[in-house]
Amino acid sequence: MLERFSNILSWAGFLFLVVITVVSVVRFIEIGRINNIDMIMYASIFDGIIATINYLIVGRFRLLPWR
């Protein structure tokens, strides 16, 4: 049960990071200036928090969901 919850958490954190990064890149292409770097930083921090929660649950960090 905890292993499955760990899988869900790691995929959620990773997909959140990917979506925020893609949105930031698209906005950069449209606008032409970097104004969403803080969003990527916050998404990376969120992914790190999710990895820490996974470490507490199953005993290992999972920054990438397929590892």
C-alpha cells in the first residue's frame, strides 16, 4: 500500500514540475523575456518536498518516478 502511494506522490511531483516548466517555456517564447523563473524554482522545491515525504514513507528519495 505504501509503495503505491509513493508511486502516486512521485508521479504527481514530477508531472507538476514538468507542467510548470513547459508553461514557463511557452510563455518565454511568446513574451520573449524570462518572468517565470520563480515558478520553476517553487515547483522544484515542491518536488523536493514530495521526495522527502517519499523518503519518510518508503525509505528512499524518488525524484524521478521510474527509479
